[in-house]
Amino acid sequence: MTTVTHEIHFARKTRHKVIKTGPPPEPSPPTGRIPRVSKLMALAIRFDKMLVNGEVASMSDLARLTRVTQPRMTQIMNLLHLAPDIQEELLNLPLVHTGNDTITERDVRPITRNTEWVDQRTTWRLLKLRYRDAVIAHRVALPP
């Protein structure tokens, strides 16, 4: 007597279940996109490393290399003035599934001007409360 062992999974094709041999397919990656301010925070960290390592001589060279204006490069690099915990939160913002980003770099810009981390954290908490209220209002506005 011979025993044959196969790994199977069930897949739905139209209205019928179909038995497929082999392992189940990989789960699809989460849908949504990374908020722009998270990308800018990551870029600021990368650009800072490039400056420290001597890969670029100055922020002017960096601005030329990335094809942005010098003032815009300054705005991006000013994100490094944020308290480390705020930087970490910016890097770990939830994915945006629909619509525009709720927290933008422009919203964070005034926080970067403050040199006291305690004050930055207070302003950041207020911004997150506004963000949370906007998300709740967006969910309520959606049809069931």
C-alpha cells in the first residue's frame, strides 16, 4: 500500500471552492501608502548621514543633487531638530488608505522651530489629538 501526502489549500474561484495543491499563497502586503512626512523624516536622517560621512560637501550640494531648492532642503533637514521620540513616531505613522495625509510636514514645521524638547512634545501631543479627531470624523463621514 502506498501513501501519498500533498499539501493543499482551498481557493475561491467565482462562486465555487477549488482545491489547489501546494502551500497557500503568500498573504498580500498591507494596502495603503506611507505618509509623506514619514518619508521626509527618513530622507532627513539619510541626508544627515551623507553629510557626516562626507558623501556630499554641503547642504547646497545635497539640494542640487536631489533637485530641490536650498530652502526646501533646510525645511527637510529641520526635521532632525525634533525630539528623538517625535522623530520615531513620525517614522512609524500608520499607512494612509484613502485621501490625503492627515499630518503633513507643514503641520510639523512650527514644532521644529522650538528648541525645547518638552515644548515640542506638548505641541506634538496637541497635533496628534487634532489628527485623531480628524480620523474619527473621517470614519463617521464614511457611509456604512
